[in-house]
Amino acid sequence: MIMGQKNIIAGVVLILISLTFGYLTSQLPQRTVGGDPGITFFPWIIALSVLVLSIAMTIQGWLIIRQGEAQGETETTWQRPPTRVIAMIVLYVVFIALLPYLGFLVASVPFFTILMYLYGGRHKVLLTLAGPCIPIAIYFLFRHGFLIPLPKATLEILGG
């Protein structure tokens, strides 16, 4: 797979992720305390930064392909992305779709466990321990360290 194509694929995926993150950030409650930027300030900065950099990466990929065409290179045909990449994208979309219903903790445990497996983690004890520990650590960091609430479960069976 040529570098331009990789940049375009990564750029488009990251654009979708940043737009999703921006949408989720817009759903956070607003606080209007004098001089306080609110809990949405840093998520907006992150979403906008990732969006700008992703657009730049996509444009760079397009320019690389155009430069190759101008130099007479013919290897500009699109190739299918690896199955693992497609699985990661599907996993992310499912995670985002389930997040409002299952809440952060319930949705994140299988998400992080499967993501670690897709990234090459095969140690069963590590996957079993880190799968729940990472979301719990993130939850407590945001909830008690940054005072930022994460999505709670809304399904009746989970007591939401």
C-alpha cells in the first residue's frame, strides 16, 4: 500500500473519529461559572486539533498520490485495507453506538480488551486484568481527578 493511500485512509478515519468526539462533546452539560472554561473546553480543543491534523494528513496523502502521478508512477490503485484495521474501525463504531446505552464502564471493558487483542496482545492474564482496569482508571481520573462525568448507562436493565 503506498504512503499516500495510507495517509488518506488514516486521515478519513481520524476525521470521522474527531467529528464523533466533537458530537459527544456537544452533549456534555454546560457550566457557566465566571472565568471557568467549563468541562467541554479541553474536549473541544482535542476534537478540533485532531480534525485539523486529520484534514492535513488527508490532503498530504492526496498530494503524494498526485506527485506520484506527475512523475509517471502508475502504482496508485487502491488496495483493500488489512482485516485488522477494518475490525478496529467496526469495534470503534460499535463502542460509540453502545456508549450512551451501556455507559462508559460497561462499554469500555470489552472495547479495551478486544482492542488490545487486535493490537497483538495475546497474554490472557494481561487481557483479563487490563481490560477492566484501564476503563476503571480512566473513569476515576476523569470523574474524580478532572471532575468530568463520563456517560452513564441508560438501559433499564442496568439501573439507569
